[in-house]
Amino acid sequence: TQETLVLVKPDGVARGLTGAILARIEAKGYALVDIRLVEPDRERLEAHYAEHAGKPFYEPLLEFMMSGPSVAIRVAGNRVIEGFRSLAGATDPTTAAPGTIRGDYGRDWGLKVQQNLVHGSDSPESAARELAIWF
Ligand code: GTP
Ligand code: MG
């Protein structure tokens, strides 16, 4: 079995979508191993988003992620890394497919950063690294 880091980002928490997102994770049969509400400081976010340092959306992304608490979830299951990213849908909520978290709930406000409700690790290496940052 595999583990991944899921974040319900500040827009998801502020809009009261944490329960709906947890329900989708549970309905798929994944296990919630650990969960916590986190108000990340800049240092934690710089570590988490190191791969994006220097990109145009990097600063707005960090500011958005510091705008309120996120819910960090350690999720376990068979091929859960790929499976959760499939549940989440495409990065841009404008075009994310219906039936996905971002497709069903994500809005396009034309902002500087994609406010796309959730984060999911993209590889086993990322998952191990990110789980150590948030738990
Ligand atoms: P995560 O699961 O959050 O990591 O999303 P992802 O893997 O689909 O996207 P990626 O890791 O490439 O980018 C991290 C986050 O930066 C995204 O979730 C968006 O919030 C934001 N982001 C990524 N690419 C862009 C972009 O081209 N423009 C803007 N405005 N924001 C972006
Ligand atoms: Mg990513």
C-alpha cells in the first residue's frame, strides 16, 4: 500500500468543503491515517513548493497558502498517489473534468494563483518528502 499527502487548501477550508472532500476520499476506499489543521509559515511553504521557486505564480501561491489554515491529511491506499490526483482533477479548475473535486467545486476567479482546493503529492518521492514537512 502507498501513502500520499493531501492538503485541503485555504480556499477549500474557507468554503466549508473539507467534509465533502474527506467524503470523496473515504468513498473511494482510502484510509485516513492522520489529519491536522495547519497554519503554515513561509518556511514550511518554501520547503513544500521548492520545485516552483522563481516561477511567476510562486509568490502569489505562498501568499494564498498563508491566507488561512489548510487541512493536511495522510491518506493510504493502493496506488493512492495516482488515484487521488485522478480524484482531484486537472490543476486549472476552469477545465478540470466534472466528477473531480476541482471540476465540481473549483472556481475560476481570474486570480494570480490557481485556487484549486486541494493538493496531492505527485510521486512516491514527493509524498515521503511532503509528509515529513506537514506531519
Ligand atoms: P498540487 O496538487 O497543488 O501540487 O497541484 P498540481 O500538481 O496540479 O500543480 P503544480 O504542482 O504544478 O502547482 C502547484 C500549485 O501552484 C497549483 O496547485 C496551483 O495552485 C498553482 N499553479 C500551478 N501552475 C500555475 C499556473 O500556471 N498559474 C497559476 N496562476 N497558478 C499555478
Ligand atoms: Mg504539484
